[in-house]
Amino acid sequence: MKSLMLTLTRGAIAAALTACGVASALAADLKVGLSVSLSGPNSSLGVPYAKGMQAALAYKPEINGRKVQLIVLDDGSDPTTAGRNARKLVEEEKVDVLMGTSGVPAAIAMAQVGRDAKTPMIGLTPILLDANENSWVMTVAQPTQLMIDAVVERMKRNNVKTVGYIGFTDAWGDLVYNALMKAAPEAGIKVVSNERYARADASVTGQVLKIVALRPDAVMTGGAGTPGALPFLALQERGYKGGVYGQHGLINPDFVRVVGAAGQNALMPTGPVIVAEQLPDNYPTKKIATDFRAVFQKVNNAPTSDAFSAYSFDGWLVFADAASRAMKKAEPGTAEFRVALRDAIFSTKEVVGTHGVYSFKPGSLYGVDERARVIVKLDNGQWKLAP
């Protein structure tokens, strides 16, 4: 078994990484169960998620004077393992809330366990589920449509008339493509291709040759993490001169490292935390984003340069706000508390996070608005605000 467990408590991080072991559980008043990809192709997303959660724990280790225990499992970039981890966290660790994970398919697997076990789950990635049939899950990620709308608006401003699409074969690729197909026609932009590839593929040359032959004004990519760099590299190799657009699944340092010069001038949407220092002082999320960066540096002895660690931080803030209200109705560790926590999360109002300002309501998985998106440009390996 490849799973890793990391138990973190206030004041200090008691890490126990074993091949198959389980860290000793310390007494805690609240329990958070996190499943992410610490290994496999999605680890470039999962490791930042875990580091962001460590920063969140250090930032707010207690809620109403009650300490919080964080338990972390590695899903190995496998959705089946993610579902198994969620069940382990619920049934064996008795967590009050689930959080995760590093990809849409794995997040869906976890959400289904949360629904069946009546345990709230705060997703850290977009989730493709019917909110009315999954009343125990919500996510701090931006709705894919919100982000792709911003991309299409930028394409229209740049006089793009035709766009080729290449993305993952899984649910993330579907989410991006569907959002593009909804927004592009209304902007007078024609989508001329729908090429796909698997996260584990080593080449997308065949797909890119088909796109280049169609001569689109621009290319939209629907990948994430380091595998998301493949279309950029292949387009550069084929001498493609049109604009290349990405999305928030690509905002991490490993993507920047792998894509290199092929990503120069690429435009994509992300949460404002990525360019916090470039925002005006009155931007609603600037202060908390600055606080997050400071605590992340202190805990991880390195600066944050990705969007994913900040999603973890925001998930913790939403949980902490809701838990403080739910604890007035029930005792943590009980079924009554999990119901109260779920209800409290869905009554969240204007909680300021690093990516956006969160307000949830029943019947919707998402809780952010236009304040949770900016367009950035990759310029010599640095993200620059592109107003």
C-alpha cells in the first residue's frame, strides 16, 4: 500500500510518513481528513495542497479554543484510492470533514463517500456533480465556467475568431471543453477541434498536428499540472504562432519549469493570490493573501508560487468559520455535529479567502464570484497581472 499518513497538531507538526503505517492519533477536539496526491502524475498539485494545509493549521490551529487534528493520506493519483482513503478517514479516523483532492475524478470519488457517510466534504478542485443530489459537498475552487468566461472575454478582446481545443480525456478536460463551448459561440468565436490526451501520455504530437492543420487563431488547453505542458511544447515544436490560452489548473511552479520558453506570453485565469503584490491595496483578498504567504514561508521554509496551496488555506478558513458556528449546536465527533457543520458551511457569508470571498448556499457546489479571478500572463517564468 502506497498510502502515507501525516498527522499534524497545533504548535508543531508531528509527521509520520510510512510505507503503510498509520500515525498515532493524538487526542483532538476536531478532525480534518485530507486526501491528496503526494505521489504519481498529480503530485505536482497534491504536494502544494498538503503544504498549504500545513500553513493553514499553523495560521489557525484552534477553533473556539478547541484544537484541530489534520490527517493526510496519499491517493497516489488514483481516483479509486482517493475513494478508499475517504472511507478510511470517515470510518476509522472519524473525521468531522473531508478535504481533497488533486483532480476532478478523485474529488468525485471522495464526494460520493462523503454523501454516503453523511460527512461534509470541502473540495479543493472543481467538481462535476449535481449539487441537488450531493448535498454534503462544496468546493473552494472557482467554477470552471467562471474562469473560462474570463479567457473567452480575453480572446474576444484579442480578436480571436477561431480556437482549437486540446485537453485531458478525463472529467477535467470535459469541464474545460464544455465551458469553452458554452462561452465561445456567444463571443463570436468558433471552436474548430476537440483533441484529447491522457495525463500519463508522453506526447501529443499527433493531436497538435491536427490542430495546426486547421490554422486556428488561438489554442485553448484543458490540462493540469506538468502533463498540462505537453500541448505548449508540441505547439512550439511545430512553429505555431497563434495565441495559447490555459486555465487555473496550470498555475504551479512545476508546470512553469517543464513548459519553459514554450509557455512565454501564455494567458490564463487564476485566483488573485498568485499576483497579490500586484493588486491595488483595496482589493478584498489582498491582505489575507499576504498573511497566507507569510505563514506558508514560515511553515515550509520556502515561498509559495502556486495556486493549489492557497485552495487548501481557503478550505481551512471556510471550515473554521463554519465549525465555530456548528460547535454551538453539537459536539465535534458526532453525527449531529457533522450535520450542523454541513448546514453551517452552506450558510457561509462573505468569508474572505486568498482566492475569493466565499458565500455558500444549498443547491450550489461553488461559493465565489468575479472577485475570485484575474487574468495572468507567463513572462520569463513569472506570472504577471494582465489587466
